[in-house]
Amino acid sequence: MTTSTPADHPAAQLVENAARERPRMHASHAADLLDQHQYATEANLIRDELRAQRGHLSAKQAARFLRDQADAR
């Protein structure tokens, strides 16, 4: 198993950095942030997962989800 570095997942790192500044940040805000930074694919992945979780997803969880998705590829 290889460990990923922040450079491996720039979209996830962007969300993690924002969540550090706003600890209660919701995944929907993380998706909006990703859209603003030209990460539309990742934003849509988060929105899909957000629907699957019935709206219960933090930005930190969203970043972890993005890393898991990228590592699975």
C-alpha cells in the first residue's frame, strides 16, 4: 500500500486547507470551492456522495472521500 501525498490530490488538499480555516465547513461548501478552482469533476463527486449520505457530510469527510476515490483508480 502506498501512501499518498498532498501533491497527489490537489483538490482534496484544497478542501482540507479550507476546512482547517473553517472547522464546521459543510461538504456543499467544499464542492462550491472546488468549482471556483476549476475542479468540477471532484465537485460533482462530492455532490453525488452528499446526496448518498442525505446531506450528512463534512468538508473533512469530503476531502477523505476524494482521496479514497483517487486512490481506488
